Amino acid sequence: MAFGGDRDPQERKRRPPARPAPRLTLDTPVTYLKGVGPVRAELLARLGITMAGDLLRHVPHRYEDASTVTRIAQAVVGADITVLGQVIAKGVLPTRKGLRVFQAVVQDASGMIEVAWPGQPFLDRTINKGDWLLCTGQVRFFHGRRLQPREFVNLGPEEEGTNEGRVLAVYPSTEGLSVRVLRAMVQQHLEQLLPLVQETLPREILAQADVPPLPEALRLVHRPTSVAEALRGRARLAFEELLCVQLLHRKANQVAREARGGTAFVNRRDLTTKLRAVLPYTLTGAQVRAIREIVADMASPRRMHRLLQGDVGAGKTVVAVFSALLAMENRAQVALMAPTELLAEQHARSIGALLAPLGISPVLLTGRLGAKERRAALARLADDEPVLAIGTHALIQGDVAFANLGLAIIDEQHRFGVEQRATLGLKGKAPDVLLMSATPIPRSLALTLYGDLDVSVLDERPPGRHPITTVVRPESGRPKVFEFANTQLDAGRQVYVVYPLIETSEKMELKAATVMFEELVSGPFATRRVALLHGRLPADERDLIMRAFRDGEVDVLVATTVIEVGIDVGNATVMIIEHPERFGLSQLHQLRGRVGRGAEQSYCILLGDVGAEAAERLGLFAGTEDGFEIARADLQLRGMGDLFGAKQHGLPAFRIADPLRDEALNETARIVAERVLKDDPQLTAPSHQGLRHLLTVGYARALELFRVG
Ligand code: ADP
Ligand code: MG
């Protein structure tokens, strides 16, 4: 019935099946529905559908109508389109490389097109002549126009040839349970199930968000007469989801602070004033603002739990140093953690230089220390003296003991898991926590994703940096690009060349780093010192290569995206990115941030022939260095997964809502959540029982937060 990332899947399994079902409820196991046997039930379970009510909550992720389908005659090579047509011929063909391709010729009233699924000969068993297919993908040229679907739906033979005037709901499906079957199943039970649905939200909240009541919303998403109607229904479900997450976050935020009173530091302005005096530049307005917010947190007895967000080069480090000094002038210890040893060393060096005039030298603790150095470092931490310790997460693990840890700072926080962050709370006396992130995201999204954190944003660049020249060059310009790189190398600069994949895949024919490395060392960079860096190398080997590049022992670093974080080489001025269309804009932005870190003019060159759509995206990227603007465009174009990568930890899972696209709804949800918790902190009011139920069923965490007995 509910959704959300952190529900306990066991919870439902424990529920004994009511047998025989005397009366259908939303909690009745799906096996009691007509047409659902044990086999189907198992397939449904894979989609998270185990009870009748889950079927209602299984919402289409897409709708197609006449306005989104392209007439086949109008399909042009290079375009990304959806077509609806009937299979008039089909078969499996082998290719020269031994790959078997399922092919079908699909026809609508305007014409026909070949559709091909390389490596999926098994589709021959499920796609039949006469079936109507809805296919989405790119049109290529291969002995004529050919569509290679990224996604497709088999509508079966019974669909009428024209889809005009109707809306087709496309459901998330699974192998063995097609969209067609799912749609039929939902339609068959809709009338029976809808009357059982009870409203979860009070009427005034519905009114405030301007969304329909739940039963109506469910009808709209499953049986819309227009896409607009479907979206209206969807908005209701999205709002509910956003409201739940906002409630949980706000509550978690309150509970965390009440439960663990942090230390209240006194703003003595002793060390911080000294730093201000020796700082070689003036702080930006954004830095001043962030420092003020952090000081207020640290001076309060509540524990600080703050995220400092700012683009690469925004100047987060000095903000962190100010907070460290505030802790230290209160005689507390500080730990600064970086995701790699190299980054930790970098911090130790630059912060060490910054603090030298104050007579403070940070303690660097990494795995590279000898036994004696390590003992000395550990002794300083065990001593009850103020100290700034810099290292990797090893700082807060194992035999490392702090006498008086008052502040923990985590750089590039997204690289740390939730558990690692949680370990922090157990260290010492619940230190204040400052997280730092260089993934710029719009404030509204940050507030949702990190809703249990407070957020400070550095949205202002320090002055005096050269803009990076970004250009897009076609394949034909390749020789010139490498010629240019060579002139930079002649001037003593260093160069990055980045590829999206490690090995050439036959299917995609991308230039892989390993293959291109060979080409480059025997071609344009024959006289240079070139190194290859990729994610399959052991960590210590990667580390050696990065060190060599940093120390100027390597001229050209050919790499996959592993260089995204963790290397800062001021002498590197050229970043060449091959197959730029394969990268998300935010990823490109991170890569570009690796150059332009020194005094010299730097260049980012996107190399390759790209389609019209990609060219537009890349043009946008080339035209701005504002990470927030880029992130916003990226989110709009590709969704959240891309921005953070698959490994992002600890984010709430949204099934329906998209906090960015649903920005207005999300903002309303935030306001409503705040008011609800203010009026009724434990959600005990009768009007909040639906909401309370929704939270406790859907989110394991709600049990602890709302003290459900
Ligand atoms: P990031 O936010 O990526 O961690 P850093 O803290 O490494 O950025 O800062 C990038 C560079 O900008 C550093 O060399 C730093 O000394 C410099 N810097 C930081 N703040 C300012 C400022 N207000 N004015 C000029 N330069 C600054
Ligand atoms: Mg940094």
C-alpha cells in the first residue's frame, strides 16, 4: 500500500494470508484476485506487488498518446522517437560477429520501419506477427532506417490500429509479466478496488496542495482520458510521497538534535581573527555567510549537522578551516576526512601553509605513515590538546582515539557511506558535523535529499580565476586537437584525455581508454610520458600513477572517470574528453574542474561527432561554468540517478515524485510538513491518523521517530 526505500520487506511476509478471503480488502494477498495464480503472484512480487492495494499503487511511469508518437514516415535518422506499429514480418538473423539479432518490420498507416534488438533472439518467442508494438529509441542508418528500441511495449494483436484520442498507460514491468498483462490486470480490478481506498490526508492539506483526493487520483493515473488528467492524478501521489519524506526529515532533524546535546562553543575570535589577518585574499560574501551559519550552529548547544555545498573551486576548504579554528580555540580537537589519501595529503599541505603563520600544523594520518610516525600522530590525538587531524575515514576507525573530538569535517561527503557517517556520532562526545560536497544541486533539491541536514551554499566564485575555454570539436578535428595538446605540452603543461569505458565493446564501438592509450603512445604522444589510469587497476597502483602525474613525472594522463575526484594538478591545462555525449553534464563539469586550477589559461575540449540533441546539451555546457545551472539542466534532462551515480548512499527513494521536476509540490510539502509537526509533533490528532499510518507502514524509520508503541 505504501512506498518508500526503507520499508522492511520482511514485515509483509510475516503477515499470515487470510484464507479463505471472505471479503476483499486492500491488504488481501494478490493471489485472491481473479486471474492471479501462484506463478503470476511471484512475478508480481518482483514488482513489489503482494497485496491487492499494491496493484493500485503500481502506477504507470509513462503515458503515450497521439501527441507523443511519431508517424513512422516521419522517423528521421538520428532522432529519438516513439513509434506505434504492427508487426508485418519478423525473424532472427545472425551477424558476422556471431551476435543474433531479432528483427521485426513494423508498420503504421504512414509507412514501415525495421526494428532490431541485437543479442535478444529470444524475443522471437513473445513477439508475433500482427502484434502492435510501441517502441522508443534512436533511429539509425543500417541498410535503411532502423530503430533500436531502448524500451518497447508489446500491446498484443487486439489493439486497434490507431491510438488517436486515447491514452496508453505504460507500467513498469518485469520479464514474464508484460505491460500488456499488467494493464489488463489493473483494468480488470480497478472498479472493485477503488471503493476500498481511504483518504490518507486531511482535506485542508489536499486543498493547499491543489491535488485530488486519493481514490480519484488513482482512477486518473490508471484510466485517464488525457495525459493532463493522468498527470493530475500523479501529482497527488507524488505529493504524498514528498510530504512523507519531508515529515521524516524534519522529525529526524529535531530528534537528532534533542537527543544529543552537542558542545556549545564560544566564539572567542582568537585564532579566527588571526587567520583573517594573514589570509592572502578577502572572503567572498558566500563564504562569510557560510561561516556565520556554521558559527551559529557551533555556538548553540544543539549538535551541528550541516552540509556545505559549493562548486569545485568555490573555496570550501577555508570555510572548513575557520570552523576548525573555532573548535580549537575552545580547546577541542578536529578531524578532517577526505575520500582518498591523496586528497588528504593535498589538504594537509594547503591547510598547513594557511595555518603556518598561526603556529598550527595539522596532523596527517594516512596509511603511508611509518610505524614510528603513526605512533607519534596517534599520541597527539590521544593527548588532550587542540589539534587538527587530517586523513581518510581511517581517522575515525580502529585504534585511533581522540581525547576530545569536538568537530568532524567530511570532504566530498558523497563518497562516504551512511554507516561511515554514522560512526562519527559515536566518536567522543557527539561532535559537531560539517559535510562538504562539490556536487552543486539546487537548494530545493538539497533540502529534500539532505532534509535532515542544514544546508549552506557557496554560490559565488572567488574572483580572479581564468575562465576555462570549452569547445566541442568534431572527429575531423582530431589531428588539430592533439596538435594543440602538444603545443601545451611543449610549454611544459600537462594534459588529461578521458574516455567513458575501459574496454572496447563491440556493440557500442566506443573508443576505450586501453585501446586509445596504445594509439596515443604510438601516435600523437609518441615522445611524451603517458600513463593509463582506470578503475580496474588496484588502488595502490592508481595512487602511484596519480602521484606521478601530480609530481610532473607524467605528461599525459589517459583515464576513465576515476580522475573525477581526488587529483588537483595546477600545471594541467588541457582536458580532452572523448565521446562527451556519454557523460552527464554534471560529470563533465566535475571533469572540467580538474583543469583551470593554476595560473595558466586552461582548455576543455569535447571531441567527437555527436547527434543534434547531444550537441545542444554540450553547447549549453560549453557556455557556462556555473555548476548549479549545469546541475539543474542535467537533472531536467537525465534525472537524479545520473547526477549522483549508482552508488550514492542514503538518499530517500522516490517512486513517483521527482523533487526537482515537482519543485512546487515539494515546496508545498515542506511547508505543510513544518506546520503539521508544529501543531502535532507525534501525529496523534485524529486527522493525522492516515498520514501516521502511511509513514509507519512505508518507512521503517518512522517507527523510531514517532515513537510508535
Ligand atoms: P573547493 O570548494 O573546490 O574545495 P578550495 O577550497 O580548494 O575549493 O579553493 C579553491 C582555490 O580558491 C584555492 O586555491 C583557494 O586558496 C582559493 N580561494 C578560496 N577562497 C578564495 C577567495 N575568497 N578569494 C580568492 N581565492 C580563494
Ligand atoms: Mg575541496
